Amino acid sequence: MPSWVVEGNKGHGHVGWWLNAPVCRTDAGRVDALRYLARVTEGLRRSLDGDPAYTGLLTRNPLHEDADVIWGTDRAYGLRELGTIHTPRQLPRKPERSSGLGRNCAMFDAARREVYGLHDPAIPMDDWHRIVVQHCHQVHRSFDDALGGPLPFSEVQSTASSIARWTRRNFISKSEYQAKRGRIGGIKSGEKRRQAREARITEVFG
């Protein structure tokens, strides 16, 4: 049951649920938590046949004296409690197919894949941050107006800062990154060959 529903004069409304714990949406927050919040939000939107273009950045205030509010339960929910049969198992991989909070996550995933292989510890942090910002804005320009249009400039900058700091703290040089990818690819290829051999032996000898 929703915590509240606020109706507008044009027949549109906002539905809200109180959470028992906040989810940080700045670059100081955890990406996994934001991604899960985006999935739950999308599931609730689908359940109510809500507007996919709604970004969630502005909400009618249920406590405003002129608000037309229908109050529901006063209990606070955990995110897991708000999952529905419509909650997607994963968010769209392409930013242009994403809506709401999912666009933040899609931009994060698309931009980070582009910049991981570009990282070089010798690049000054300010210069590295500018490189990541440029890639985030390139991804950002692909957002479809039908799904809410561009994100606020501050959210793009926040996502870029998060990627830049994480790669500088955790990542290796470009050459080491490429070598690591090659090793992982070799391991996966070897495992596939081993499985194929075992399947062939089973087929022949039973």
C-alpha cells in the first residue's frame, strides 16, 4: 500500500512510499544500491502504468497545505518489500532505452566501460576527471526526450566524479588492463574447450 497519493489539477498524480533507510544518490553513494533502487522504482512504475518520462527529480509535496492528498499506511518500507512481479531483473543496458533512475545507472555503466581502458596513472587527476566528464556527456546526449530527456548537469558531473575517483583508486595502467583482459579471455576460452572435450567424451563413451 502506498504511503500517500497526491493528485494534481490535470488528473496527474504522484505516488510515494516512505523508506526505512535513505538511499544516497550522490557520487558518495554505492552504485549497487542506486541500481537496485532504480529497478524497484521501475517495477512500481510498471505496476501503476506510470509515465516513463517521469524523472523523479520533482515530486508534489504531500505536506503542502493546498495538496490534495490521499494518505495510506504510515509504516516505512525496506526496498525489498517494494519489489513486485514487474520489477525488472536488470535495467536496460542502452541509455536511450532507460527511464527514471535507470538512466543514471545506464550512463554510469556505458561511460565506465569506455574509460577503463583509457586510464593511465601518469595522467594528473584533474585531467583524468575532464576525460571522464567528456565521455559521460557523450553518453548523456543519447538520452531520448520521450523518456524524460537529459539528466541535470549536476547528476552527470556527479557520475563522472564517481567513475574518475574509483578508477584512480582501483585501476591499473592501460597496458596492464589490456593484459588482464587477455588473461581473463584466455581462461574463459580454455574452460570452454575443456567443457567441449568432456561433453564429447560423455557422448562417445557414455
